[in-house]
Amino acid sequence: MAAHSNRRTPFAWTEKGLGDDVPPDRQRLAFALQEMCRRLTVRTPEGEALTHPTQAQAAKHLKISETALTRYLHGQHVPADKVTVYLYDTACRDAGGQQNLGIAKKELLALRARAAQERCGNCSRHREAARAAGQKLKLLQENQQELERTAEEKSRELRAARQQVSVLKQETQRARNAQPVPEAGPQEGRTAATAATLLPVRRRQGDRQQSKNETAAALSIASRVKELLSGGRPDSTLALLLHTVEASSPAEIALSVALLRTMSEHELAGNLVHIYGRERSDRDVVHTALKLHEQDAVADAEALLHAATLRPRSAI
């Protein structure tokens, strides 16, 4: 029985338009595959030849998916070698021989190889995007490595600074321990006198041994500052000043400031005054300011009080 006639053009679905981004060899391969599909003889399950087979029927006849056939005919995908051979052999059998296809198998496979090596416009854009992403990733990795190196260096510097502070504390403690222990001072004398009698005891105006010890401590601090400065170690010098503020008495601080002034280390002296006024209590600040006044260091005393007033909750 002959196939039913249809007003539609036979194999109209093979006339695929190709996009501008399809390279030349892919276009030629797509046109060759379209022409081959027009030579197919698609039959119904009953064996009747279809004059107007659908694309889905043709794809089933070629044993591939309809989506794959669409992409081959549009030039979007290049079929593998085995698929290309099967398509050609099927079309050649249906057409009644190679002479009816207009292209030899060897020529079709060569065209397929050139099309596979050709890159479409989208592939080029994707390749460029991948290259830019790769460069960005490389830059990010380099930045990460640099940050890790910087963090490691900072960590080493921090450990070294902590070790220096520890050494400075030990040196200061040894210097203080090496000083003679004074006899019972005025406060202890007043305590004992108060316990023995209710009569008022006149406060002593000073203690030579204590003053000697304070001077020795200040000389030790100034000597260590000078040693660190000559060795080019400003970070260690600052660490020493911080420890000095924490461990020294008001008299020792006042003497240290005076000694730094005589050494022309005015910046360090100012830093010591500022740190002391910021870190110590109002009582210690006032006591130290009085000691500075006794040494005629009026400007340092005023700077010390001013630094303390800038501290939150200062009563000065």
C-alpha cells in the first residue's frame, strides 16, 4: 500500500537554520547530515514507507535520540565516529548506494574530524571565561599565600616581642632583687608606734636608703633604654617602658623621666609620661606629679596630669 500523500514538504524538519556562531566546517557537516536524512526510508511497524516521516520517527530509525539528531542537524554537536558511520551506512542503504548520497564515507569522516577540531563562538567565549577565571584563581591563591606568609611573619615577630618582654621583666626583677633591702620604713614605724601608744607620731620626711634604691632602679632603667636604643631595638625599648610603668614606683618613674631628659631622649620621656598617666591610678599619677615638681620638671608634671584627665572615669 502506498503512503498517504501530504501537502507538507517531505522531510521538512531537515531544513534547519544554522546560527552565526556555527563555524564553517560544522556548517558543512550539518548540511551533509541534513541531506543524508532526506535519503532515509522510514517505515511503519507494518512495513509501510512513510513519505512524510517525523523527526522523532527518523531518530528512532537511526537509533539515536531526537534531541541528539536535532543538535547534529543544527551544527551544535558533532557526532562521534561510530555514530557518523552508522548514520552514513543507514542512509546509504536506504538511498540505494553511495552514488545517491552525493558524499563518500571517507569524505564525510574527514569533514567530521575537521568539525570536531573546530571551536564554535560559544566555545571560544567559554574558553576565554575559563582562562580569566583561572587567572583570577591563580591571583587569589597568590594573595592567600602572601597573606599566610605575612601572618606567619607577624606571628614570629609577636613571639619574639613576647620573649623580649619576658627577658626585660626578668632583668628588671634581677636588678630590683640585687638592691639592698631597706630597714623598716616610715609607714612601718608609724604602724608600730600606733600599736604601742595613742600619741601622735611625726611623719619622717624621707629615707636615704629608699631614695638610694629608687635612684639605682631609675639608673638601671635608663641604662637599659640607652643600650636598647644603641642596638636599634625601638620595639624592645617600648616594651621596657610598658613594664616600667607597671612595676616601678612613682619616685622611680620621676627619676627615670629626669634621666631620659638628661640623655636627650625627650620622645621616650614623653612616651613614658603619657603611658603612665593613661595606665596608672589617679593616686599614683598625683604622687608622681609631685615627685616631678620636686625635680623642677613642671612641664612633665603638667603633661602627666593632662594625660590622666583624658582617661575615662578620671577624678583628676
